[in-house]
Amino acid sequence: MSLPTINPTDASRPHDGGATLIDIRESDEHAREKIPGARNLPLSKLDEADLAAHHKPIIFHCRSGAFTQANAPRLAAKLDAACEAFVVDGGLDAWRKAGLSVAIDRRQPIELQRKVQIGPEVLPSLARCSAFWCRPGSSPCRLSSVLD
């Protein structure tokens, strides 16, 4: 069974009115950036959770929406048939783009997935900088050798 999607603006209305917003990302990701008021229930701990007795609407989200959408059948299986549940279309990224409130704690470390994504973006820039400052054949590589 799949869960219907809800756009971030519509999701913020039920959230304000008593719906439970659940972030299925891991705790470190949730600690760094989250929707204020969202509860954290990492997918890795879903089997331990009791969502069947929940009678308010539930709105699930992750960073982009893809992880939540891929796990929608598993999430739906944990709910009572009478429980209304949704997936935020586009996740936290779309929530932020819609201009809705997001809490960021920059003191928290960047999650491993983002570190892996940043690496390939930074390496070409570092290579260009080193090529500019260090000419082949000059040893040791010093700023003064570039300026001579």
C-alpha cells in the first residue's frame, strides 16, 4: 500500500492543527536540520514503534521525499486502517523552498551522506587551486615562485 503525497504548504496546515509530523531520517540528520515540532522516528527503529493506536493524521517526511516514498508500504503497514497518513512531496528540501520554517543547528556534524556528496564537489576546486599556485617543476611549491 502506498501513502498519498501532500505538498509542504498543505502539510503545514494539518501540522499546525494537530497532525503529527514524523521525520524518518536518522537522528544525526534530524538534529542538524528539522521542521520545528517534527518528531524523529528513524526508519531503522520503525519496527519498535507503535503507530497503530495513533488517531491523528500522520505526515511522514525525509530530506527529499524519495526515501519516504520508497518506504511508504512499510510505513503504512505500521498504521491503523483508520489513521490518515501522508508523505510530504519533496520532503524537507521542498518544505524549505516553500518558505516554511526550518530549524538548523550548525553545531551538529554534517551527516555522512552529505560529506560524501561534498567531497566530489570540492576536489576539482582544490585541484584547480593547486594547479594555479604550484607550477610544474618548481620545488618546493611556494607563493614566491609563482610571483617571480
